[in-house]
Amino acid sequence: MADALTVQLVAADRTVWSGEASMVIARTVEGEMGILRGHTPVLSLLADAVVEIDTVDGDKVVAAVDGGFISVASDRVSILSEHAVLAEDIDVSAERSEIEAAQDGDGDDADARIRRAEARIRAAERA
């Protein structure tokens, strides 16, 4: 479709989702960003958060990303993350257990584990 965004959501080990979309919403380290066709070129750091993709078919793809980058240029959106998972593949009870285990620890690693697990739970709830 000529009036759509071409979107790729890529994790380190695989392409998580690829297709055409009418809109993408992602959280960067500077705040939430909505991307429509004709968006100005941008390269930004992603936060540990939820990414929402509205497909041209009217479906919504929801995923959680563990940081990474988002690139927008010429109606092409690339979302690159070390780890990304679709909402329907998230085990919410396992993520709650991860939060409990991380709360027993301390330091930056524990905080990052909690942020990532919370993002996955939010993604699962939005789907």
C-alpha cells in the first residue's frame, strides 16, 4: 500500500514482526513518539517499554522491547532491540515472578529487570 509505513520490529536473534502500518507508537528515552506517514527522519534510543503498531488491516500489534533504537526515514520504521516479544507470547505470571525475584536483589541490574518485566506486563495487558 503506497500510503502506509513499512515497519520492521527486530530483536537480536530474529525479526519479531514486519509489515505495513498506518501508525507506530513507541516510547523513547525522551518520551512517547507517534509516527505517521510523512514523519520527519529521526533516530532515537528506545526505553524499556511497549511498542504499538496499527496495521493497515486494522489490527494492532503490541510488543515489549528491552530498549534499543528506532529509526524513521522515508516512511520506513525500524525498531531494533536486543530483546523484543509480542504481547501474545508473554507469560504474565513469569514476569510477576521476575519482579519478585529482582526485588530481592539490589543494584542497577535489579532495577533494569523490574523495568523490563513491568513493560512486558503492560504489553500483555494492552493486547
